[in-house]
Amino acid sequence: MHLVVFSTKPYDREFFTRANNNPAVTPTPHTITFHSFPLTQSTASLAHEADAVCAFVNDALPGSVLRALRGLPQEVRAILLRCAGYNNVDLATAKNLSLSVANVPAYSPEAVAEFAVALVQTLNRKTHRAYNRVREGNFELSGLMGQTLYGKTVGVVGTGRIGLAFARVMARGFGCKVVATDPFPAEERLKEAVGPDGGNYVELDELLRVSDVVSLHCPLTDDTKHIINGETLAKLKKGAVLVNTSRGGLVNTQSVIAALKSKHLGGLALDVYEGEGELFYQDHSAEIIQDDDLMRLMTFPNVLVSGHQGFFTEEALTEIAECTLRNFDELLNDKPCKNALVRQGQLARRDSLPVRI
């Protein structure tokens, strides 16, 4: 079978080629074509000989792109997402076009959780600023004071696999008190992660009121878009730190800029950004970036921005490639596929269940 993979980097090619040549994953290697550019309505024609296409987190797949894929002489039969989120795909149109869709719901959740912890500590202890100072021969400590995390309250918004992994590190590793919010509470899983005397579920308003650190680990849906906005930031404990390693659209950028300017928000760490689609995963160092909100954010000394790299570990990339190829085999050979979002013109049952990331 033939798979066309869009928005690829050298590391994507390396890990997909490795998985494709692993008999334990793919008994018979597939034909894989890699493109560095995204899947769009104009590039969809390059999948004219493909059985399936593979897209990444910032590839937008509205109905027009899906119809272009189904209108090819050899119709594409499946869309494989090498990411957990699927808010970028028009699933209703996929269903109507009988396009199968599958994602990679879990790939080394500890990778993203550990990166969120790294952002918390970097922002708190200002190690990024200390590093630059020392390289210039400046060993002054003024301006580098942080806080001891032990005993602080950490709020976890979303307790899927990544949220629970983050809660586990903060509770068992740093001795923090954990509070969590989720529309589908998992009391036993939370207790298992943080210990019997650890976390408990509260409403979002209460979480914001009591937390010294708030970390977002929920999917982007109609209900969670801009869950961090002017109104919710006003309820945040003054001086609290906000971390987002999930989806950029969870945070209203202009609202956090206002909260930073007023000094109500104590610090902000973003590995994702609501306008990242045209910027992230590319080198723009020789260009004038036109996104004024992002440029304003990066002028604050208490703001960290990284380029959506929380997932970027060898273990995660291995699992992403292997799971994507397993989905490919299962969808195209009519085998059961637990990661299917749309299958043979039907929304998979799990699409109506709570999304865990």
C-alpha cells in the first residue's frame, strides 16, 4: 500500500522509515512518500496514487481538502493523524465522504509531562536567564530569585494521560498539593497518580483561586477554546504561573498580555500558541515576524515560548510512527482499529467519549 506523508522533517522520515522496515510493526513494508510542505487543497493532488495520507498537528483539513482527496482518480481512503488532537479535521465531512480517520491518542505522555515540568522550573528558577548571564561572565544573582515548589498548590486542567503524568511528578517528585478539574473526573486514577493523600477535583474557578501553578492538559474543543481569557484570569491567584503544553487555542493571547502587564499573572510558559500554524516548525530567524501578539509576549522577562517541542523525544517519535503504520494497516485491511475516529462512513463510538490527551 502507498502512504503519502505531509509536513515532514528529517526526523519524521527517519522514524517512519525505521518503523516501516520493522517486521514487528509492518510485516510487508509499504511505499511511503514524504513531502516537507503541508497538506492543503492545492497539494492534495500529490496524493493521486496514495491509499492514505498522513497529516500533522498544524495541517488544516477542512471539507475542501477532504473533497479534493476523494476526487482524485485513485481515491484516498484514509487520513492518518500522527498526533493526538483532531480539532483540525472536519470529521463530519469525512464521515459523509466515507473517509476513515485515525489518530495517535497516546505517545509517551511522560514526554510532554516532563517538558511541562521543565518549563515550570525554568520559569520559576530563571535558569534560562542565569545561563545567558554566566556565559557573559556575569555571576550576579539579583533578579534570579524563585520559589521553592515544595508545598505549593498545582492546578491541573485536564486529567488524561499527560495531565496525570504531570500531576504525578509534581506531587511525588516535588511534594506539591495537586488540585484538578475535568468534565469527566477520574478519582481513582488521580489518587493512583499522586497518592492517597494527594489530589482532588474542584471546579475551574476554585482551581484558579488556589493554585500557584496552573498547567493546561486538555484538548481544544468548542468548550475549551480560550478557556484562559480575561474573565478566568481575573479569578487566578495573583502571581500564579500558567503553563500550556496542550493546544494554543486554549489561551486568549491578548488576555494574557493584559494580565502580564498588570502583574496579576506571575509568569507564562507556552509550548503552543494559537497563531502557531504559520510559524512553528520553520526557521524564521532571517525574517521579520508579523505576529505582533507573539512578539509582544516575548518582550516579557517572565514569559517562555518554545516551538511545540514537548512531544519531541525518541520514545515518542518511535511510538508515533509505529502507531500510525498500525492504524494504516488496520484501516486499509478492514481490521479492528481502536484509534479510529471515523470508520467506513461512521463516526467511531469513542468520538463521543471524553477526549484524553
